[in-house]
Amino acid sequence: MEALFIYIAKSAGLVVMFFCVYHFLLRKETFFNTNRWFLLAGLGTSVLLPFLVYTKTILVNPTPVSNFVLSQVPLSQTTPKEVFVINWNYVLLAVYGLGFLVLLIKFALDFYSLQSILKGKKIQQQADFKFIDTNENIAPFSYFEYIVYNSSMYTPSELENIIEHEKVHSDQNHTADVLVARIFCLLFWFNPVIWLYKKAIAQNLEFIADKEAAKKLSDKRAYQYTLLKITTHESCIAITNHFYQSLIKKRIVMLNKNQSRKRNSWKYYVVIPALIAFVLFFQVEVIAKERPQTSKKEVSKESNSTDTYKITKATTDQQLKEIAENLKKKHDVEASISDVERNSNNEITAIKVELKKGSEQNQAFMVDGSKAIKDCQIVVTTEDDGSIKIDFVSENLENQIKVVNKERKVEVKNVQNSKVNCDVKTTDNTHTSVTTSSSANSSDNVNTNTSVSVSVNSDNKQGKKFMIFTNGENVSKNLPQLVIVNGVVNKNVTTGDDIAKLNVRSLTLLTEENAIKKYGEEGKNGVLIIDTKN
């Protein structure tokens, strides 16, 4: 539907462009035959050019490719409440169709009127012309090879002038021009310029017939008097070339006008840059092609296989179930998808995904918020030795939590952008990692290249250990951050081992601008805020 409206708009625009060139530059020139083909070329261009599209290919960075991609079309599990909405596309189509139908009926009636005049009349064949002398009070006209007139209304000299004029119309097939213009009025009836365009075509055809007829007649002045006499009230048929036309004064002026200079033909070429601009602005289709490059999640060996399962805000419960089934079937990974919450648009705002393969590491992915989630992926990589590696991948995802552990019990709160504020409870042999990345959408304007993680290792033999990672580098042995314990700067806590000695209840990491904004230059390397259970 939209494509149809776009096509109609483009065609109408091209008609307007050709008419403007003719009206402002060409209509006063005496290049009548050239003007005829120029006007017809304008109509043909308006039909064909919108179909010609130049394709331009640009290279873009590739998006992650998956063997299993969920459909983006939401399949609602509940019946939505029906709301009446006016589809304006159908309204516009109905209005267009109504106007088209009315004009089509008028077009058919004109044909019927023409047939009623031609039918049953005596035809005199002379060369390629068929003359019909009728008794009806109508203006002389030609329709292809037919020339119709009422001889009783004119003197022999006037009739000779009229017949010579109509012979030019018939010999040069001017009726085809009139019919083509009429069809375009049917198709683009809503465009007022198309009616002016049709009038310009008919008027230019009269200029051609007047010029050619005057060459064959001995008395040019008598021909002009005939034009003036014919400007009476006789009726005429719209789809024919009739001798009577309005603007007789213009016809007489053009008949007596000197031939235009050939150098004025440059005006026809004005349309060429206009057409080029039209193509560049409206007929260039840009196609994005992925630039070949190595994926960030690609493993070092080419033989490794990777499967990707995509979760979007529109993923349905059935599709989530299919993800779990495929993980079990293809990789023997137990997947538990729970705590799914949706907003009024049936978009996912919260979700929890837990994965486990036998006795190996268990992983969990949790998102909780009031807004619809961003696209995220579960990437399963099968190594050469048959082992499975699972990663959660997302870009610009708020409230992202990634947890890797064995038997574990972890609660994580208030994870947003570059600030991590977490309550960590661990039991047994636990390795808990809470990870966050700065977001370009952060209200704190944090550098998007920074990522910070806190790891808590609990071991029955070695005790609890804290490790701090900044941009993937372990800085636990010599913390660069300013350390604040229970609201007081503590310069004695300089390593992860020092943190392990504290009875930690919560950790807060501030990075870059957030830290400097709150603690000045001392926080330029980040601030680690520790609250103890004491």
C-alpha cells in the first residue's frame, strides 16, 4: 500500500517538473513538433522512471550471526483488547478509487457519444481519410482517420480551411496524444497540474495543425477569419481533435509569430539536471553489506563450532521454551528460564536464565527493570575436545548481571551502568562474578571503554578472596582505587587480601567521571566503597 502511494507521488512530481519547464520556457517558442514530443516524453518518464532504482552498496560492521535466531514477531499468549483504529491508507485509497471511478464513467460516456455519432453515418473514403458529413450541430472534429463536419454550417472556402486543419490532426495521429493525456488525467486526477498538462498538449496540437494547414492554403488571412467564426457555442467531444478550441487569440498569435531561433533549443536540456537530481534524491537504494571481520566471540581455532540463541523484547514464551529445548537437544545443557515479566505491550522487561551442563559450571543471566530489554544472546561454543563454553552477549544493555558459579546462592542489587552496588552471599565452594559495563546512554556520561568486575572466591581451605578487575586486568594485588570503609578513607586496604579480612556486607565501585565528580582528583583511578557487617 505504501509503495503504491510512493509511486503515485513520484509520478505526479515528474509531471509537475515537465509542465513547469514547458510552461515557463517552451510554450512561447514555435518548436511545436518538438514540444509535442517533449510533453509526451514527460508523461512516459513519469511512468517509467519511478521503477528504475540505482542500488548503492555500503559496508557496515557485521552483527553476530546465529544458527538459531528467534523470530522478531511477538506471538501474544493473551487475546488483546480490540481497539478501533482508522487506517488512513485505506481511506486515501477509497477516495482515490472513487475519483478514478467517476472519471472512468465520464470517459466511457464520451466514447459512447462518439460511437453514436459515427454509427450508421455515410462515409466518404478519400485516400487515408474517412469523411462524415453530419446534420448534427457539433463542431468539426477528427478521430484517427475519421473527419466529421456539418457542411451546411460553412461556406465552401471555410469548409476547405476546416478540412485541411483536421487532415493534419488525422495524418499525424494527434488523437493518440489526446487519449494518452486523458488516461493520465484518470490516473492522476488528484493532481491539478495534470489537467493543465492535458490542456497544454491539446493547445500545442492545435498550433501544429494551424501551422501545417496554413502552409497548404493560399489565403492565410481567410483561415484566421475561419478560426474566429468557429468560436461559437457548438458542442464537441472531449476525446477528439475538434476544430474549435478556446484561446483562439493565442492560436492566431502563434500562427503569425516568427520562427524561434534554433539557439533557443537549449531550453529543452534544462530538464536533464532536474531528472538527475530526482534520481539521486529518490531513486538510490542503499543496501548494507557486512564488512568481513573477525567476531569478538570467535574462538582461536577455526574448527570450533558456535551456536547463538537470541532473546529480544518480543520473544514469546513459546520461543523461550524452544531455546531451552534446543540447548538440551544440541548441547545437553539444562536451561531454566523464569521470572519473565512483560509490560502492557507484551515486551519482556525482566527475565532470568540459568544454564547447567551435568556437574560443570552453572551460569545465570538476569535482567530486571521497568523498560523493555535490549537484544541479548546465549553463545554456546563447542571446543575441539568436546567441552562446552557458554557466554552471554549483549550491547548497550541496562541492568546486566552475569553470574558464574557451581553450587551458589547469590543476590545482586542495583546494577546500573558503571556503578556496581551488590550484596554478596556465598555458600560452599563459590566463585561469584558481578560484571557491569559503562553505557553510552548513562546519565553520568561514563567512558564507554571502561568495564569493572568484582570476584569473590570462597574456598574451605584457602578462605575467602576478593579480586578486582579493571578492563580485564587483575589489580587486586595493588588496588588503584581509593578505598573507603564504612564512610572513612582507609589507606591500609590496598589489596584484595585486605578486603577478604573484612566482614564485607556490600561493595560499591565508582569509575572515572562518577568517582572524580564525587571525590575529586583522589578518585581519578576509581573509588571502592566497602560496608562491613560490623
